[in-house]
Amino acid sequence: MSYQNILVEARGAVGWIQLNRPQAMNALSMALITEVGQAIEAFQTDDEIGAMVITGNEKAFAAGADIKDMEDQSFIDLFLSDFPYNRRDGWDSLNTARKPIIAAVSGFALGGGCEMAMACDFILASDTAKFGQPEINIGTIPGAGGTQRLTRAVGKAKAMEMCLTGRMMDAEEAERAGLVSRILPVSELEAEALKVAGKIARLSRPVVYMAKEAVNVAFESTLQEGLRFERRAFASTFATEDQKEGMSAFVEKRKPEFKNR
């Protein structure tokens, strides 16, 4: 498939998606979001791919939505289309992908860019990363999960301040607040993201899916519901060949050879 707004390649067992509108600081146009969804769907159905990375460039992961796409929209336009979730191959693909997706963020991740990074399973940030939801400054609010995921990640106080003032959070604050998993030098971010995604891709795919699903349940449910789900998922891993192989390999002090079964 040919893409106009992103760069896509398979790097071993890792699906690599790079936002590529440098002239617009990788602003998320409708066309770009659609292409990201198409790339995710293609990697999702590719048996050779076990994990994905979404990244931008050193200046910007994505510096927000493309305002030109939205400025003339009316309430009824957005309401009837359910924007921005009206394209199965757009935001929904990011939200529903079973394979893990890592966001590798350098530079600005603002507005829709911050929302896209948060929609990934976790964020690796360079020391230049800056996160924010500045929509209040142009007379609107986040619309692709910003008020919801940011609050769950960093708590009400910081999320409220950021959404009400547009203040940006640097990488160090983002790590302290729990928004990002780790900070890396900007020169090492791409290699580390590829390394981490590659490690995930080499593990048992059904068990990776179960682990991702269980953590997401914790994110969205009560403790008791989450514990119940976890116990069922844990027990179900014992129905896989990979669990038998993994434990046998541990006992025999060798590397496991997972078959994704």
C-alpha cells in the first residue's frame, strides 16, 4: 500500500509507523489519521508482525490536529459523523488493536498528538519530549481521549490544570506523573523503541494479548472485577502450548521457542 503522510515498514517482527508531515510538525490531518489506521490494520493481520511502534521526528511526534480540517465543521457535522471516531481505519484501529503499540515520542506531542501517544499501550519519551492538551487556547477541548486518558494517567489535578490552561509537561514531569514509562536520550529513542517492541514480538503472542487485555481491564474497571479477570486470564494461559514450553525451558535453563499456540 502507498502512503502519502506516513512512512511504514516492517523491521523484523516490528511494524514501524512514522508520521511524516514535517512541514506541518506532523499535524494530524484526516488523511494522516486514516493512513495510520490502515497501517495498523495491515500489521494487525500480518502474522510476521508481533508489535508496532508509532513515532514522529526529533522536532515533533505530532503538534496537534490539523485545524484546517476542522475549523469549518459545525456541531451537527461532528455529532452525526461521531468525529473523530467515524472512520474504522482511523482512531478506532489504534484503540482496538490487539498487538501492542509503543509510542516513541520526541519533541512536541500536543493536542491530538498527545492523545495519539496516550492511545498507544505505553510511551517511551526522549528527553526533548513535551506533552500537552492546549485546545482551550483555540476555543475547544480535547476530543480524542485527552480529558479521559490524561486524567487516568496523571490524576485529576495535573490533567485539570493542563486542560484548563494549555500548560505543557516536559519529559521529566511526565515520567514522574506516570504518563511515560521511560526517558531516553533523543539519539537512542528509535533504537530502544525497536528493541523493546522486538522483545515483545518474540514472546508468545496469545499470552501477550492476554497481558495487554488484563492491564486494560485494570485501567477501566474496579479492583475486584480486575482481579477476577486476571485469575481467569492466568488460568487460560495454561491451555496454551507456549505456557508449557516457557516453563519447561525455564526448568531446563534454555531459551523458550514459542509457537504462538
